[in-house]
Amino acid sequence: MLVRYKKNCEKIAMGLLSFMPQEKDLKKLQETIHTYENNPNWHLFLWKKGEDFVGLIGLEVSEKVCLIQHITVTPSHRGDGIGKEMVSKVKVFFPCTEIIAAESTKRFYDKCLKQQEGTDD
Ligand SMILES: CC(C)(COP(=O)(O)OP(=O)(O)OC[C@H]1O[C@@H](n2cnc3c(N)ncnc32)[C@H](O)[C@@H]1OP(=O)(O)O)[C@@H](O)C(=O)NCCC(=O)NCCS
């Protein structure tokens, strides 16, 4: 289930964000979480499985476009379809926007699109 980030999950969110290659540095990580907490156009969601938060997707949203800035899944839950499911659930929160990927999430998002189109080999 995709749920909105809340401040009481900050440590968990930072742990998940740190799986992104560009978020390894603590200072950068703190800046990123600060942006999600304070910029009204930046939206952070966590994937809840049972009692655990095992995935994260972060979006920069404008009137027409939803840019996927971050996507991560905890290593022990990778390959179970959570990443693809988080991408597909973005539409539930932002039905009228086109979903696109930032450079940092493009490889995985392209994979999702190919699989949706049935052109993945
Ligand atoms: C990318 C990530 C979120 C995928 O999550 P996941 O829940 O394992 O993904 P799913 O189970 O929905 O999909 C798995 C598929 O995505 C592919 N995949 C995984 N990481 C990928 C990547 N970085 N680029 C392209 N494809 C990727 C897998 O090979 C697999 O392919 P298959 O369906 O043909 O077997 C996860 O691997 C992760 O957290 N990586 C570290 C963070 C990161 O680098 N994020 C940016 C990715 S561009």
C-alpha cells in the first residue's frame, strides 16, 4: 500500500533514500528530505507491507507533469514487483498528470514502460 510520508518516518525514509546512488552523502540526504518536507511541489510516499515500510517513491509535481525523482526498495524485497507497483499507483494520487522520470530514475522507469507496452525482451 502506498502511503504519504509523515515526519515520524523520517529515519526510515532516509534509510530507503540512501539506496539511491546520488544520496549516499548524509548532508545531501538531509537536504533531500528537507525538500520533501518543505517544498509543496515535492511529494514523498512509502510502500507499506504489513507493519514495515519497504519502498519509497518521491515525486516533483507540477500542473501537468509528475517527475519521479527517487525510487527505491529495500534489498530484501527487490524483484517482487514493488517498484513497478509504486510507479503504477502514482496515478491514483495525481490522475491528471503525465508521469516522467528524472535522470536518476530513468533506467527503471523505462523498464516499467516497456513492460506495460509489452515491448520488454
Ligand atoms: C530500482 C528498484 C527500485 C526496483 O525495485 P523492485 O521492487 O526490485 O522492482 P520490480 O520488482 O518492480 O521490478 C524488477 C525488474 O526491474 C529491473 N530493474 C531493477 N533495477 C533496475 C534498474 N536500476 N534499471 C532498470 N531495470 C531495473 C529488474 O531487472 C527486474 O526486471 P525483470 O522484471 O525483467 O526481471 C530497486 O532495484 C532499487 O531500490 N534499486 C536501488 C535504488 C536505485 O538505484 N533507484 C533508481 C533506479 S533507476
